[in-house]
Amino acid sequence: MAEISQRDGTWAFDGGTVRITPGLHRSVPLFRQTYGEIAVPLEAVAGVVLEPERKRGRLRLRLREGADPLLQATGGRLPDAADPYRLTVDADRTGVAEYLAEEIRRALLLDRIPKEPARAYLLPGPPVPVSVRSSDGTVSFDGTHVRIDWSDTSERVKRATGPRIIGLGELVRVEWLPHTGHEDGFLRFVTRETVFSKLPPEKDPYALDLWGSARRDLLTALVATAVTARLPHPSTRPATAGDPPAAADALDAHPAHSRPLPSAGSDHHDVLLRRLRELGRLHRDGVLTDEEFARTKAAVLRGF
């Protein structure tokens, strides 16, 4: 057993699993503490390095592409401090860190772990149900349905539509961008009906606009990861080189729900009409001002 404990957390390797436990120090981000312990099977590991830094070092575990739903959902956008696969190492512990890294490298060679992208998720992601309260509302996932309950500060167009419930089979993908404190982020659930929509997050009833506490809004990555872990793996996407980007992304849906996508034909036209009728009703009911209606309508038309 090779192990190193630091303020940020503990890494332990038993020859088959890298067990990463977050530290309890107040400096450890809320996201890391909430995500909890991660057991990384050796077959999910691509490599490990100890990077020298000023007066200290940093262990970095590299996972095979497509092995982890967390990395798939966040797209490398997690802040460094919240990344569970990085560990800051004190200068007097770099020897222990290098020994652990060497043990992992040796096991990768002995077990002949491939470096190619994984064909299935090798980590489970967070357990469900999971629920997170963000600046724009509360988002929950029970394993089969996503539910969004808007906050009092959400845009009127969102509050007017009421709680949004999305079945897992309706989803094409999840898009997540963190709130950095300087720029807003979002958590968007892209469905077959909205795959061509380009509404801004603050107007999109399928998206949470993340603008409040960056520390708490980062927890929405838990929901993004839990949903991503239960969507078809990226390697199963039957996209072809000739597909336009939007159409290729739309093919991410679950095989059990693999009906044709809305196209430029009648189905696509029906979706557009439904969106415009909904906006028109909100405008007539006084939910949307003239300016909000015109801006949102223009965004919908651009998206289609």
C-alpha cells in the first residue's frame, strides 16, 4: 500500500485502485467535500505525474478519455482547487509522492492498461438522488427525471412556466459552465426539442443561470455528472463525419428513444411554432414585456 496524506486530502494505492479522499481542512472547496471519496480503478488511469512547484509539488492523476463522467460533464472546467485528481504536496513530502506515483506507473505497465479512450464509464459518478440549490433555482435528479424549481429571483419567463421536469430519455446532453465570480455560468439540459434553441441561460427554461455564490453554484456539477453518468457513453454516438455539429450532437440520445431528430422539415417547423406560441401567450398575459418578448423571439428564431 502506497499512501500520502496532505491538507487537501489523502491518496492511497493498493495495486488495483487509487482511493482519493478529500481533506477536512476549511480550505478544501465545498465541491470536493461534497463529492466525497473517489475510488479510481487502475483501468481508468492513463498516467500520473508529480509536477514541481515553488516550495512544493503537485500530484496529477490523468484518466483515460471517456472513463469518468465527472470529467465528461465538466469538460476540464473545474477550478484547480476543486479538481479531485490534483493534490498539492508539501516540499518535505515530495519523496513520498514520487514513490506513490512510481507504484501507479509500475502497475499500469504490469497490467498493460491501454491509453486509448474508454468505451464505457469506469467510474459511477455521484449517487442519486442528488439535489442542489443554486442562484437560479433548485435542480434535482432521481436517476430517471431532472426537476428544476425556479427561485424568486429567476427571470419571469422561467417562473411563469412553473417547475420543469425532464425525463432522462428526452435528454440529448448536459452542458455545464462554472460561475467564476467574474463571469456567469450555466447548467443546461439539452433535449430533442431544444437541441436547436440558442436562448441565453437567463431566458432558457431548460437552463439554470449561475450568477450567485461561485462556491455553491459549483455544486451543480454534481447533478451534471450524475445525469451524464446515466446517458449513453460518448463512444456509442452514431455520428458521421458529414453530420453538421448540431445534428451530430443530437444523436447523443438513449437508444431506447432513438427516434429521428427534428429536421428542417415539418417536425422542426412544429417545434418552432410551439415555442413561438408559448412566448406569445406569455407576452399576452403580461409575463413578458414588449422588449423581453422581442429579444426572446429573435433568439428563438436565430436558434432555428
